[in-house]
Amino acid sequence: MASYVTPKINTAYIFYVSLVSQANTKVFQANPTLAAADFNVATNDGAPGALATTPAVDADFTKRVKISLSASEMNGDNVTVICSDAAGAEWCDLAINIQTTATQVDNLVRSTTPANTLDVSAAGEAGVDWANIGGPTTAQGLTGTTIATSQVVASVAADVGITQAGADKVWGTASRTLTAFSTALALSVWDVLETAIATASSIGLKLKTNLDAAITSRSSHTAAAAGTDAASKVLVTPAQKVVTDASGYVTAESVTGAVGSLAAQAKTDVNDQVLDVLNTDTFAEPGIGTPLATTTLIQKIGYLYKFLRNRVTVTASTISLFNDDASTVDQKSTHSDDATTYDRGEFITGA
């Protein structure tokens, strides 16, 4: 059955009360008359509402009333049950406040054998006895567990039959640094790498073959433009750029001079980019803030379009330019008119 030792939030809860008789406040009312309107429940600071289940008198003890709260009625930190006799003539008012918790005793981790206990240190830590782990024949993951290096080395050495004594030790006992990686060992490794270049199916030979093929395939190209030397290299001056022709050969092409001196395709490309900026690219309107005296052309055009498009209000003293939402003033300016001179000040931020 459910545990009612501690009321749990969002979990059905049952408890019992006895109602005091109005006729004699020294005794509980036997077989009290109970109606749905007599019982309401309020969650936290919410308004009271009728209980989903009307309380019932216990048949075995008629002075005891059973109150059942649903999970939704228990969904709060403070749940208040308000009992008030609607007829007003039989039993006294009663209010019960229930403070819930997220975890009950039933939710605690416990042994299947009640007599077992867990040893906990003064700091609240629970130790682990590696010699008493359940399922010892199954591989155990030791994530987050630190094991002494000396124990791991000793265990591995024993498993593979390694003996380390005296000058034969690979690892220094104290510093754990490599002591036997000599110059001779390094040279031996290098010698193997060099020899592998000529060994069939070795990674060294495959690397050499691929490099040779790549270099050879690229060295066969000749230059199509003037200014090449005997080694088929293209001489490019600072006033030129490197391009390739339809056959993939490298040429040098002038990049100096006026726009009019560009080739036909270059002119078309420049024209397309300019039209793209004018006809396709979009720019956000300037936001709130004081317009700068020195700023970009985009910003200057943006303020003109913003003043033409957006909402503007004019009072006796202030001109206000609104944001796109028509309610936020982005910029404003003061103005005056003494019947001789109309004076409008600079626009500043509307903030």
C-alpha cells in the first residue's frame, strides 16, 4: 500500500480527523453529517475549491472521518483542507495544513535485508570494499575511481611475466620516468623508417610513390604566357595576378589600370555585384541612438528612408521619429518658433 508517513507532493494522500461537536465541545461528533460543500482544499496561496472526493464516516469508529486527497489536489508545497459545516449546527470548523515533500522514506535506497547497515564516515562518505563487490565474476567499470599506479604496474607485470630488477627496470621506481629509452633505440626506430621506404607494401613506400606521382603529374605543365624560364615557372610581377586558362595552364594577367581596362567578363562581374547591392541586398533601419556626424553612406541613406517611412509626431516643442513598431521613439529633436525664426535642433537619441 502507499506510504503516508510523509505527505508527498503530487501524490494521493489519505488521513483521518475527528470533528468536535457544537453541542458539547468536549467530545467529538459521532456520525457527523457530511456534505460535499462542507469540505474544500486550497493549494499554496490559491483559492479553495471543493474536494474531488467527499469525506466519509468510518464505520468502525463513527467519530473518525476519512479524508482522501487526489494527486492533483496534493500538487503544492502547502495543501490546506478547510472543514466547515454548511448547515452550521452540528460540528465545529476545522482547518488542516499539510506540508508536502518531494521524497518519502519509501524512496530511500535500502538493503533487501533490514538488518544490514551502511558505514558512513564523519564527512558523509560511503566507502567501497572492492573485495566484497556483487557479481565478482562480471567485469566491473571503475569510472571516476583512482587506483594507485604502482598497483596497476605490479598487476600487469605479474600477468604478462615481466620481471624488473636492478638496471633492467624500464621505469624509475621513484620518478616514474623512462630510463631505458637510449639514443641507440631512437636510431633503431629511425633506421626502420628509412628501410621501409624500399620495402614492398610498407607505408613508407606507399607514401613515397604517391608523392612521386603527384609531383610528376604537376611538373609536366608548361606556361602559356610570356615571361617563363626553362623550368616552366611563371614569372608574376606585383602588378599581375595568377590565373589559369581553359586547359588548366597558369598565366599572368594584369590587374592594374582603370575599370575600363578590365576584360569583358570582369566588367560584367563588377556590374552584377553593384546591381546586387542596389537591388537585392537589404539593410536594417538605423536603431535608437544619436546619429553620428561621420558615418557610413548606408546609415545616412537609412535615416532618410526611416524619416520618410516611419511614424513622426510633432508637438509645440518636439519632433519624434519612431521605430518600426510605431510606439518607440528612436530619435527626437526640439524646435521653436518666435514668429520670426523657426529653429529646429539636431536629432538626438529618443532614449
